[in-house]
Amino acid sequence: MVRRGQLWKYLLTVLTLLVVASITADTADAARKRKKAKRHHRPAIVQPYVEKFAAIVIEANSGRVLYERMSDHTRYPASLTKMMTLYLLFEQVQKGNMTLSTPMTTSSYASGQDPTKLGLDAGDQITVEDAIKALVVRSANDVAVVAAEHLAGTEWAFATRMTQKAREMGMARTTFVNASGLPDESQQSTASDMVILSRRLVTDFPQFYPYFRLQSFYWGGRSFEGHNNLMKFFDGADGLKTGYTRMSGFNLASSATRQGTRLIAVVMGGRSARDRDIQSAELLESEFTRLGLGRPAPVIMAMSPLVLDDEEAAAAEEESASAFRPDAASKVVMAAPAPQPATPSGTPAYASIPSSPREIGQGDTADQIRSNPVTHSGQWGIQVGAHSTREKAETQLQEVSTQQRSLIGGARSAIVQLDVRGETFYRVRFGAFTPAKAESLCKQLQKKGTSCLVVTDGAWDQANARASLPIAVR
């Protein structure tokens, strides 16, 4: 009996321990699940978009910086990477180590690259010249790897060579880990570094630079169309490279020449292909104007339809009109006066329009500005949006005027209409301000999540001259 009683005690103890362990495990598991669920539902901190946009404009002959914005902040280069792949390819041809007709063989690794691609199969051959065209026009990732393996044995060895060349050029913040620009967190660069590379392509290889002007390429019974839209609508544009991944946003290195003066611009982290192209055009036009080479007004900017290439198509639905739009032959749509602090009775407020956009860059100085200097301190304004309908523009004008009254104060307002190949945009603007005030306003609005671009020209006074009657503050 004693033995049987001891056995029951032992069994009861074991059973108790098992129950306690099970309860403890269930409690811990539930706690882990609650903690995981809490993490899962925690709202993400979204950084304002404006922080992603970086840009720089230089005069190619001297390398002088005319404009810059966050140009030393690291960004993902995407297919701008292929400019370095092309540079090293040009270098080998120039040294006589290969010719434009040299065949390069496709490996299975190269064939397996993600789009965009030419569609080469393992064992296929492509000449150096066709590879150049495929990289420029098609932005072919498989061809980038074919070139890399031909020149260095492996893509990794080639990427190491790319980074070494970048350092030699002074591209201190650039690291390459592949030849194509396909997404990799370790592959980074800056707008400043990319403009160095763009300039070196122009100056080091004048005999090869015309390839960047190509807008079509024929291969394997199929014609591929280029998508550097700036060359289709911007006066003097002559090439370089687009790029896009979801990590990078929309990038563009562009070059344009007028009357022997070449400017090179790099835009990184654009919101859409359309806005990236228009931002680039506005920056280039603004700097050409400062150099006395702007278009005579009024001239229509004939923008061709902006068709995305395959690497950009995934983000096509995200395109929207933003604050960055070209100032072509703009029409002034007189806006209803914005709500403003009370002013003395009878004091008029005029709807006004600036026409040549300008965002102040860190590299701007008074002696850099232009051959046609602005002589009136109030010829600067800000643009906060561009919309597909006038109603949306009027809504934003009222919202910004009301919500940002402490910043904008009694500024004049305008809705500026732009017609581009059948598309109409209505841009919301305020002014006039001194340059310093316009820059300060934009920075403050951007911190509050409002897109903003500083715009300037002599057109404030021109718009006032055109207005037959002042619009009085109600």
C-alpha cells in the first residue's frame, strides 16, 4: 500500500508539472503573438517625399556647378550604373584591346538576368557596337553582364573595377556591386558623382558620345525604341541615360547644348518618369536662361508623349502632376483672390505669374547668376502644385492660402495654365518674393509636406502689365 501511495503521489506531481508547463508555454506563446501583432500593426514612419529628390546642373566645359540640391546625399543609381559599364567598354576600345566588331559571348548567368533585357540565350554572341546600342537604348541588363564578363571574367570582378574607376574620377561616394543597376542596397551613388561620370563620358570619348543620341536600335528582327524623352522635346538635348527601380525612384542624367555651351544635369529620386523629365527640363532651361541662352518667349515646349520603358512601366500608375512643370508659353488664369489678412480698403492684390522656374541651390552665388540679371527684388515666386483640372488647382490654392496663411501672408496668387500636346495643367503659384524669402518659404512648406519649387523671371511685372484690371482683395 505504501508503494502504491507513493506511486500515486509521483504521478500526481508529474501531472501537475506538465499542466503548469503547458499553461506557461501557452501564456508565453500568446505574449509573443500579441507582441508580433503589435509590431505588425505599428504605422510606418513615412519620410516626406521631398527628401528623396536630389539634383545638380553643371557647365560641362569648366565643370562649374550652377545648381545643386542634396547632390552629395547617397541615392540608388539604378540604370545610371550602365554609364560606368559603357565607360569601361569605351576605354578598352580606345586602348585597342577590342574593336566595335569584337564578338562577346553570353553566359547562362548573363542570360538569366532580370528585365529589362535583350533576351539573349546562353551561347549567343553580340558585338561590342550592338552591346553599346543595347545598353543605351534598351538598357539591357543581360547585355551589361555580357560586357562585364567579357572584360573582367565575372560581374563581381567587373563591379570592383567599376568602383576603382569611380574613385579615380573623384566619385568618392559611389560603390558598384553589379554592372546593370539592378536593385542592391550596397550599390549607391550621388547626383554629384553621377554628373562627374556624365561629364567624363562627354569629354573622354567624343568619338563614342554620339551613341547616347540614339533613339532606336534594331536587333534580332525587332526594333527597340529609346525612352530618353528629353531628347524628344527639349531644345539642344543630346543624350545620356535614364534609370528606375522602386528603390531608386526615377533618375535621369541629361546633356544639352546651345550655341556651343553644354550643360549636364542629373536628377535622382524623381516621383515619376514624367516629373523627372520635366524637372530636368526646367533646371536646364533655368540655367540656360541665366547664361543668356534661354528660349525667346513665348515659345511652346513641344513635349512628345512620355512613354515609359519596361523598367519604368511598373510605376506608371503612380504618375501624377506635381509641383514641377515646364514654363512654356503659359497662360495666366486669373485666380480668385486667396484668403489673406485684412488690408486697408481699396488696396488691390494682383494675380501674377512667373515664367522661368528656379529653385535656389547651395552652389548659387550672386556672381554666378546670369548675363541678364534680375533687377527687381520681387520677381520670384513659388509653385506648390500642378493639376489636371482648374477646379483642383483652385481647391489647392484655397487650402494652401488658408492652412499656410502664417507663412504666405498677403502674397499674390495665380493659377498658370500650360497646354502640352493636348494635355492641360493648372499650376498653383504665389508671389512675388525676394529670392531669400522664396527659398525660405519653400523649405518651410516642404517640411510640412507641401511640394514647392522656387520660380523666377521678369514675368511678374509682365503679368501685371497684361492684367487689364487689378483683382481686389475681398
